[in-house]
Amino acid sequence: MSTRLTLLGTAAGPAPKRTRSAPAQVIVVNGSSYVVDCGNGVARQMALAGVPLSSMRGVFITHHHSDHNADYGNLFLLAWAANLEHRVPTYGPPPLAEMTEHFLAMNRFDIDTRITDEGLPPLDNLMAPTEITEERVVHEDENVRVTATLVHHPPIATALAYRFDTADRSIVISGDTAPSENLVRLAAGADVLVHEVMYLPAVDAMVAGFNGKTLRRHLLTSHTDVDQVGRLAQQAGVRTLVLSHFVPTDVAIPDETWRKHAAQGFEGEVVVGHDLMSL
């Protein structure tokens, strides 16, 4: 068995960025793919990464900020046009089921037209949402066991992190979170922890030109300072810490700056993530 993690998008926030794509990652095991978060452009990033959309076996949403779920429905619509024919379970916080229903309704004209004109199978039958509100095993098949836990991302009450255990690797995706004891427990002994990071010296310059007056408060209460993340990874005993979801994005912060700050208190390897990087 061979397990591969690809960072499809490593930006933060809903506005399109010049240097990084919206948050998403894919874990490929034995040719089957498991997508975590569906930021804008996730389907094209999968194509660029060489991961067939028809290989999807699961989709996992960490929380319902638009940079993480904007292309949830579109991923299925585009995969369906690219020969997806089997049912794919999806997992995430409420109201995932209602969102799925509304997406299908919004695209009913296109869906019905393609079923009639192109002979595609009903898209409704391929989407199988399950809402997650507590820590538990959410998915298990012959390739992977996936466990979710609640993390701290106010004001959103239900934000999730996911752990993927395969025969040869364990990979944890933090989602968006302030420092979280639940996440440390979930990541215990993992091979790889992909964790969001924020660089405070650059935050003030970023929010100065932003039209949301409470953005700074949100960032400081619901995200993790890069100076803290290494100690969290050390507590969890992970081997490799991968930095992603960079706050701010599109600023000239050298990789070495991110790496140096994240390495504080951490004895393992620190990787500064970039779009389409595979590990």
C-alpha cells in the first residue's frame, strides 16, 4: 500500500489569491482519493495534481466557511462530468445535508439536461452526506479509517479536524482552529500533521486595508500563531509538521521565516506547504 498526501490549496480566506489556491487537500490510497475541504477551484487542482475526479471515495468538510466549502457541490458536478459513476460519502458539520439538497436544486436544469442528452447517471444518487457533530470514527473502508474531532474555531460551533489511518501512514488535517487539546489528542503519534498557521507581525498590515472591521479579533481568537504550532506538534508526538492555510496569504514572508517560527519547541521535520506539493 502507498499513501500520498497532496496539498491542493494552501491559502487562507475566501478572496482569490495570486500565489496560492483555496484550502483543499487530497489523500490517495491505492488509487482511491479522499478530499478534505473544497475551496474554490478544487476540481482543477485535482486535475493539475493528476488525481482523477472519478477516483473519489470520500469528501470531508472541516467547517462551513466559504474558503473551505465553496466548491463542495461543484466538485461533484464536475466529477460527474468526468466519469464519476459511484456513490461517494461526504462528511461535515450541519447543515451539510441541506446544502447538498439546495445545490442539486440550483443545478437541476443542467443535471436533468445532461442525464437526458448525454446519458449520465442521476447525480443525486452519487452524493451521500453525513453530518458530524462529535468526535467519532466517521468513515472506514479497505483503504482507510477516518476519525473526526471537534476543534476551536469561534464563532463556528462545529469545526472539525480529521485523522486518516492507512496501513502505512497516519495523516491529520487540522482544519481552521485556535490551539486545540482535542486536536493534540487526535494527532497523537501521527506521521504527518497539516496545521494552519498565522504570522502575527503581518496580520495588522493585512487588516488595515480590509473592509471587515472585526477581522483582526476573529483571526486572533480562532487561528493558531505560527509561534505556537511547533509546541502543539511536539505535544502530539507527530513526526512531520506541514504548514498550510497561511494567514496572511499573498505577502512576502519567506519560507524560512515560517519554518523557523514553527520549529520552536518541535523536534520533528517542518515542511512549509505549497500548492500541489505531495508528501
